[in-house]
Amino acid sequence: MSKVKMEDISLNIYTGRIFYVDIDIFRFAQDKELDNPEVYIGGDGDYEFLEEIEVARKVRNVQELTEIALKWIIKNVSIVDKKEIEEEEK
């Protein structure tokens, strides 16, 4: 997957049976019954599955999920100037 280009990033955390870390348009979800966290892309409550992140051991809490999410963002997202995004959309 090539890097996604964005202007900036925001972070929100939600907990429950499934805990979420939302970083801008990405949602990282860990169901306590599943082994690997999943990445979704979207917003406004409408998210589409993007990929599963394979981890060495099951994610136990939202802190671990946040660390995995941030590492995924660093690997897969480029923060760029708005002009670069607009030029790519042409």
C-alpha cells in the first residue's frame, strides 16, 4: 500500500468490548475476541475496512492499540501541504 497523504491528524479513543482509536480518517479497532486489530478508513460513522494488522500477541488495552495505530500511521501516511493533495486530485 502506498502512503496516504493528509494535511493534519486528530486522535480520539473509545473503550468497551471493542475499543477504538480514531486518528483523523482512520479507525483502529480491537475486538476483545479477535487476535489482530483492524484498520478502517472513512468518517462521520461510515467506515470501510482497509486491512488487518498482524501482531505478535493479542492487544490487551487501548494504550497498546494506540501505539500500534501510531506506528501504522508513521508507516502508511504522509502529512503534506494541502496544495499537494489538491494537485494529486486533478
